[in-house]
Amino acid sequence: MLPYLIIKGGKPLRGKTEIKGSKNAATKMMVASLLTEEPCVIENVPLSDDIDITAELCQKIGSEISFEEHSCKMQTKTIAMSLVPELSRKNRIPVLALGPLLHRNGVAEVPVLGGCPIGHRPINFHLEALNRMGVRVERREKSYYAEAGSINGAEIELPYPSVGATENIILTAVLAKGDTQIQNAAIEPEIMNLIDMLVLMGAKISCDLGSRKIKISGVSKLSGAKIKVMPDRNEIVSLAVLTLATFGDVVMKGVDQFFDFTSTGRNSYLEIFLQKVKEMGGNFETNSEGLRFWGRPPYKPVSVQTAPHPSFMTDWQQPFAVLLTQAGGESTIHETVYEDRFGYVKDLQKMGANITVTDECLGSQCRFHGQTFNHSARVNGPTKLRGSEIEMKDIRAGMAHLIAALTAEGESVITGVEHLDRGYEKIDERLKELGADITRIKS
């Protein structure tokens, strides 16, 4: 029997909490360490299950890994195994190891991808790009097998700014012969954090964020590096939404990097989210301790449309939908990144939310226009949510369920907690410190 949560909702969250590092950045940095035989130190690593899965992959390949609190030291002196067809658990990281393994050992085999069931997530962009660089990839029953005589730089234009494909190209191009230029690249902050590490390792990478161009000039060797993982913007948004939905008052510490206006042109990674909070009547401020959120009714309805960074992040829409149930009037959500990311709505409806999904584009016309994907939602409120029995199906929908349960009146029982544990470090324990009534029943 897997663990589950018993939650008694209706209590405002209050207090202070420390934001953990981004698992979406940390896991990619762990893979990047495979590119060198020298030691790498990755600081501010969250202790989530996705980190454990990535560590298992790297250890099978030959990495020596040690953790000291939230610092991870990794060294892969030699490749003990370049053919890793299976792991004990799945996530979407192994495919990113193809390039590093090919550079180190000439062949590579990694498990097929797992992760959250949030719609079609093909890796054809990855495979087409790698093929242009001279890599041959074969899909096997449970794995991807790749080999390459020579890996060369290439001009690659992505049909869509895919985060995973952009990361895969970068990790392969840094040791390739010649120059690689990615057009229509993803420019998420987590990718920039990965690039920061690779540059410290000796990679030659330049970015034009405005035109979505990334240029990589291959080098012959990379060294070790020490890097700090950026704060998890998904965690910040989730906790901010939870604070506002419960009409609480919470200060988040460890988020200074989000407000570091530097010469690289990177501004607040939360800008579009903060705009929406302000628009609906929520409150926030920065102070000497960090970023503070607090909220009081009534909230105003707003419309959001997800898209690649710097737009409203797709991972934010599920938690934000719960907050919109507490706003007066009709709000809309237009999901343009994944075609099937409203599966959690039926659980919120069971809890009393007035949400309807539609295949219309409730915003600017997107690539799903004219198809039958229910990729938009109308949220009418305010509505009082009530406790229920819920099964989490993925990380971000799981956070929406958690927020709904803590906002609702009465008791909720939530299963599928393993999804939440993949993305958030001890989130239930940390929420209890803010006044949440959560009990974890272990298997």
C-alpha cells in the first residue's frame, strides 16, 4: 500500500518557508556532469524523488555521487556502463544522457521516457536534431539505442521551442566538432542555469534570448565546475497560490535570484505570474527576508494563456485554476503547450468547483485550433470547495489537488502522493510548519 495524505482544509497558511532548488534544473546539471571525468559540485539540490531517479541513472553509468545536505558531488572518471536499458523508476531525464554517453563511449542506450501523463510528449524533435548532428538512434522495445562515428555541429531550427529538445541539443553540441546554432530554442530559466554550469565547465555558448537563438561552439574537453541550482519557480508559484487561496500570509526565503536584474537581460522569472496576482487583487512584496504573499477576498477574475517562457508557464495553470475558483466571475485558462492537461478538472468539480473545459481557443488562436483537444477552461466563482477523495495523476495536478484540499471545508484523502514526492521535497512536512493540517499515512 502506497502512502496517502489526510487533509483537513480551511486554515489560512501563515509563516515563513525556505524555497528549495529547481529539480528541473538540478537533474539536467547531474546529466551534464557526465560530460567530464572531473568532479562537479551542484549546490541547492532539492531532495526529491526525481533527483533519486537521476542519481540512479548516473550511478549505473559510472558516477560516484555523494550528498551532503543539499549539495551533490559527482564524478564520472570512467563510463562503466553506456548501455542502461532499464531503471527502477521512470522520468524524462535519461534521453538527455545520449549525447554525453556518445561523447564518452561512442554508443549509448537509455530507457524509454516516463514522467507525467499530461498529453502527447514525443521526442521526435530530439531525434531529428541528433540525426542532423550525425547521431543514429534506434527505438527498441524498452529503450533508445544510439551510436555515432562523428558528432558534428549543425544548424537546427526547432518547429516548437521544446525545453527537452533544446537541452538535448546543447548537451550534445558542447563537445561536437564545429558550431551548432539552435533557432526557435526554448529559453526557460532552468536552461539558462544549465548553460551557466556548462560555461563554467569550459563550454562556449552564447544566447540571444530575444530571437530565441543559442549558439554552441564545440570544444575538445570540459572540466569540472561548482554551480548553484536556481530556486524552484514552480514551488514559489504553488506556495503563493496556496497562500492566496487560503487567504493566508507567507514569506518565502531564498528567492533573491528571481529579482536579480543583470547584464544578461534576465529579469524576474515570475513577472507574468506576479502580473496576474496583481490583476486579480492578490498582494505581494519583497522585503529583507524574501518574497511575501498575502490575500483577502474578494478576488477578481482573470484570463491566462500558457506558452513557453517568458509567458505564463504551463506548470502553473493547474495550481492557478484552484485560486481562480475563489475569484468572483468568470476566469479563463488557455493551455497552448500540452493538448491534454485538464484531467484534474473532474476532481475539482467533485469538490464543488464550477469549471468547464472546451476545445475552443479562449485566447489567441493556437496550434490546437480546429482540433478536438479540450485545451481551454472556464472557471466561475467564487465557490466553496468541499473535502473529497482524490487520486493524484501527475506532479502539477497533484499540487492543484493539494491546494484544493487545503482550501476546502472538511476532510480530504489524497492518494498518488508519489507524484508529489517526485517534484517537491517533503512538501507536506513544510506545509505543516505553516499551519496546514496534513497527516501522511505511510505504507
